[in-house]
Amino acid sequence: MAETARRLVLASRPVSEPSPENFRLEEFPVPVPADGEILLRTIYLSLDPYMRGRMSDAPSYAAPVAIGQVMEGGTVSEVVASKNPDYKPGDKVLGQTGWQSHAISSGKGLRKLDPAAAPLSYALGILGMPGMTAYFGLAEIGKPKAGETLVVAAATGAVGSVVGQIAKIRGARVVGIAGGEKKCAFAKSELGFDECVDHRAADFPTQLTAACPSGIDVYFENVGGRVFEVVAPLLNTYARVPVCGVIAQYNAAVGVQDANWVPTLMRSVLSKRLTLRGFIVSDFYPRYSEFASEVVGWVKSGKLKYREDILDGLESAPRGLVGLLRGENFGKRLVRVAPE
Amino acid sequence: MAETARRLVLASRPVSEPSPENFRLEEFPVPVPADGEILLRTIYLSLDPYMRGRMSDAPSYAAPVAIGQVMEGGTVSEVVASKNPDYKPGDKVLGQTGWQSHAISSGKGLRKLDPAAAPLSYALGILGMPGMTAYFGLAEIGKPKAGETLVVAAATGAVGSVVGQIAKIRGARVVGIAGGEKKCAFAKSELGFDECVDHRAADFPTQLTAACPSGIDVYFENVGGRVFEVVAPLLNTYARVPVCGVIAQYNAAVGVQDANWVPTLMRSVLSKRLTLRGFIVSDFYPRYSEFASEVVGWVKSGKLKYREDILDGLESAPRGLVGLLRGENFGKRLVRVAPE
């Protein structure tokens, strides 16, 4: 084939904050599918905080990306050639084909998408992994009850925005935390949060305390770091803390907390009967239909609002990820690798 | 009445480790019950780690003992005079009448004991609060499964010894942690633990790692402090950590962990999908019969072994508590205030 494909490989491992120089753009011939395989053309590439973990070889729940390997990532693609009877050219699929313009797949692990049901990109966000993270973190651990107070950080992000809106549907009072006035205003006016506090404000702890006059019953932990230190003293007896991510710590070479903090935390776990529970969304993938049965309807009816932050071109992925880890995104961050 | 009663009141609050001087022995006339009341003579006084918390006015799940007030504590007593139709002289009762030789009670909150069913003192240990702590911490949070590895510290203590033995009944592999060779030998030969590691050994982390070749699925946290730091890296995916006490931290004016420890912990909570959950046994008091239906039989049949560490005389309570917090006790620590 004359067409040239492009991919971004991991060139080096970051020590603390990653930079675009940790990736290298490579060209390669568009591959040809063998029997049973299909050729995919990437339309959307998802950028997600977990990717920071894959860049590092520190012990984690998933293996790191090897140096020189294509960077891992969720994608929405179009089938352009098929030697697999289950797929035909034009099919749109959700996969995990990484930071590249084209990929070969056996078809295993792909999910066909119905372009009429929802915008294709939603499969990488509110109707996909981030949406399921929000849904099952609440259903299994957070369990917000009517009248309780739920706090979620990264309030306008892919997970936080869904967490807060579902908690509102369940009848909870929702307080968001976000970076900057614009995001806070959006969380309140568009997402319907009761309050949203700017974590960049000098008096953030005071503001958060004021926004939670009855304390906090559920803290959905998707950022880690200093925010949790401010939240912890406000947690009520029997509070639940689903832990799905600790973005603020992904880049940390060393911790920022003072030495009193763990004893204080463990004392609080005891005296307030707290539940801290980590979860990985992939554990819940077999329960996708349970998720879809509620969330698809809410999205269609407009009950759940969703904002995307789309960058153009595969080459924008490295700085897009670096910016995401800094909280620069406003909504679910994606790369449009090629037009639909 | 001619008889004189004695009580130990809280004289001052400790800054870090308490000392016997934090208490003051007082004499007072044996009180006379009014209509509806009974007079109790204390036989056994329980000494428990939670008492350190009551000496402090730091925020906790329970109010502190006021300066000048009788120190709080669980007791087994005999009714010596009654103006309450529900009680008659000679009745033995479990109560919370504190560090004193005599007390007046309305009868509320007391539980009558059957001296034929089990030794009276057991109501303060394996058949009482510590036993229920072990039982419900396992039933509700730890949930050890056959073949899993459970680790518990203070392995020969009131809670730890019961935790390990129940976990054995459930089919788990049990590794104890205790202070000194004598306690470790007892945990293995008498309590039937598979292994027991001496936390005073210089190579304690290495020994614990060797004793848990398949990692740790349940860590029953009843001591806190450095032991948890050694345990944490050994926790398996989906491990459960019921937190019922953090003795090692009760005295701590400042923490001992280094600043990297909280980020590491929170990363582990996420990547290993850990559950850390604090609980207070009194939340489970309404489920006493559920506990008794299993544990009373196990004690009677000898399936559960139980060791007591009994001091004589009310005046031994202050140094008895100080020693308990240092791990000096060998078995459930009690004070025999008066003969049965």
C-alpha cells in the first residue's frame, strides 16, 4: 500500500512529570490483515490519567508499556479491510489499539458501535470506561443516599462529571472540586452540582468546609494528593471513599504529606468507621449491560450532560496527555486522529 | 454503712505514654441505692487498649473521661443490694461501671451472667467485647476464605487470639505477630496458628515475608504503627483490612512514618483494590446473639482456646493499663477487684 501509517511509541520513562519528549513519532507502512484479521483506521484516541502509570515501570496493576512500543490507549476505529467474517468495512468499533493511525486486530476484545445510538466518541467517555468508573464506584462502594453529601474532584472531567450527576439522580447533595472559576461555574450551571470549589483558591480548605456544612458522606477519590488531606477531616462517620485514581500522585517522585498524616488517617479510619476501597474499572467490564441499561437512557434523555475536549491530530497526543495530568482539559479529553 | 469504697479517677491527661500518675485513688462511702436502683460490687475490671483514647481529649468516636471522673471500664459485678425488681442480691452482671469497687446502677445496660455457662471473667473477653470485635471484624470485613492467608498482630491478646482461631476454623492459613518468643510459641502450639513472627526481631520484615509466601489476603489491624508499614507491601490484590485499633499510635504525639508513606498507601489501595474499613464493635452489639450462637459453643468444646492475664486489686489497674499499651500482657488483661 502507498499510504503511510503513524504511531507514537514510548521513547523514555519520565522521572516525575512526563513531557512530550518521552514519546517518538514513527512512520510505518499501513499493515495488511492476514486471514482472520481486520485492518482498523483510528478515528478517536482517548487520553486518560491511567496512561501515566503505563509510562512507568513501578509496580502496578498493569504491565508498563515497553520502551519502543506503541503507547497504550482506548480507540474508536473504522474497519477498512476485513478478512474476518464478523467484520465488514465501514464497521465502527471500540478497541484498545493505542496511539497509532492504523492497527491490525483479530477482532478479539473489540465492541461494535452503533453510530445512530450515540456519538461515536462517547464510547471512550460517558458510555465507556470513565462512565463505568463513575457508575460502579458509586454503585458498589460510594452508595450515596438521598440527603447525603458527596464530594468529587476533577468535577468537570470524564469521571467526576458523571459521578456528580449520578449522585444528584440518587438524591445526594453534590459538591465538586475543580481548577478555576470557569470549570466551577460549568459544574454548577450545566452539570447541576450544588456547589463547586476552586482548589486553586488560597482559602480552598475554608471554602470546601463551608460548602459541606453537614460534612462529607462520600468522597469519590479520583485525584489523590493534597485534596484528600483537606477532605479527610470533613468525612463523616461511616463515610465511603471509592479510590479510582490518584492523578496528583502519579507524577510525584516523593510525597508531599507530612509525617503525621498516616497515623491521622488510620485513626480516622477507625474512629469514623471509614471505608476506603480501591477498584479498577476493568473488574466491572462483565457488568457492562447493567451500566448501559441506566446510563444510555440518561444520556439520550439529556439527564446526563457531557462535555468533550477534543484535540486534532495524532501528534497532539503527547502534549494532550501532559496537559491532562496538569488538569488543563475542560471535559473528557480525546484526540481526533482522523475524520469520522 | 461502715464499708469504704474505692475508685480511680483520671487526675491528668497524658501527653504521649500514660503513667500511673495520671490516675488518683479515692475513697468514698459505699453508696446506697435509691428506689429502682441496685448496688453493685465489682469483681472483675477489664483493661483494654481503647481506654487510652478515653484519657485524651483529642476528637474520637467517644467522649473522653473528664478530669476528676471515675475512669471508664467494663466490669463483671455482683448485685449486693437491690431496690429494682429485676435484680436480686447475688446476681452477676456485665456492665460498664468503671474503675471502682462499688457502683450504683439503674439496671439499664446491664446483662445478667450465668456463672454455670462460662467463667464470669469470659464476659469481658472472648465472650464479650474483644471476642465480638474479632468475630464481626472477620464476618463483615475480613471474610477470610479457605486457603487465604490472614495476618493478625497482638496474636496472643484478647482480640488477636480469637481472630486467628476463628480464621483457622474458616480454613485460612494464619500468621500471628507477637512480642517475644514465648508468645510466638504459644500462638503456634496452643492457639494453632500456622506461623508467628516476633515483631521485636531485627529482621522482622524478612521473617514476616517468609511466613507469607502467598502474600496476605486479610490483615486484621489491631495495633497500627510500624507493623502496618511492613504488612502493606505484602497485601494481595483484593486484600481486606478491618481496622479495629491502632494501639501503637494511641501514645504517639507525632507520627513515625516517612513522608512517602501516604502516597504509597493510596496508590496501593488503588492498584491492589484494597479495602480498608474501620469499625467499632459497639455498632454490632445488637447482633450479640448471632455471635454467641457460634462462639459460645466453640469455647465450651475447647475449639477456641483462651488465656487470661489477671492482676489483683483495683490499685493495680493504672500500671496494668500502661503495661498493656506496651504489650506486656500475655493474654486478655483483667483486674480482679474482689473475689467472686
